[in-house]
Amino acid sequence: MLYAVIGGPDWKDLTSFSFVQVSLLATAIAALMMVVVALARRLRGDAGDDRPTSDQMLTKFRELHARGGLSDEEFRTIKTTLARQFQNELRDDEETGFDDRSSGEKPPD
């Protein structure tokens, strides 16, 4: 009772919506949710673009090893790990048909 006095919704009015109004509202909510999901995917995809590829990382570690910053054993371990990661990236590119994982473009035919 107090809620109705201070301007809250009248629950009787909520049941008087027509089927068309409810359908339009549901469609608008679904469209809004699709836009939010699309934006989230785009932002998440853009965030991954800054991550270096495994071959770029290997080049950096090779330089660090040459300067004496890594022992031979450390470099071998890193090189083995990055080689596996690079193979997985190549396999993923082949499966998706994408040449460059950051650009999202298909290779030319």
C-alpha cells in the first residue's frame, strides 16, 4: 500500500499488456543482448591482438640467450615450449582457414 502511495508500479497495470507489447519488449531485450555479446567478442578479440606470437617470443628469447641472460638449459626449455605453441597456432590457423591470427583475414586464393 505504501509503495503505491509513493509512486511505485500498479501491478494490475502490468498484467494488462497485450501480446504484441510483450513480444516487442522481448525482441528489444534479445536485440540488446546480441549487441552486448557482439561488443564483448569484439573487445575480447582486440585485447588478444597485442599478444606476441610464439615465433616473436622465440626471437626475443634467442636474443636474451645470446646476451647471456639465459642459460643453455633455460633456452632449450623455452624453445621446446614455444615450438609446441607455434605448432598449435599453425594447426589452429589451418583449421579456421585464417592466415594471420591477429588480422582475422582469410588468405588469398
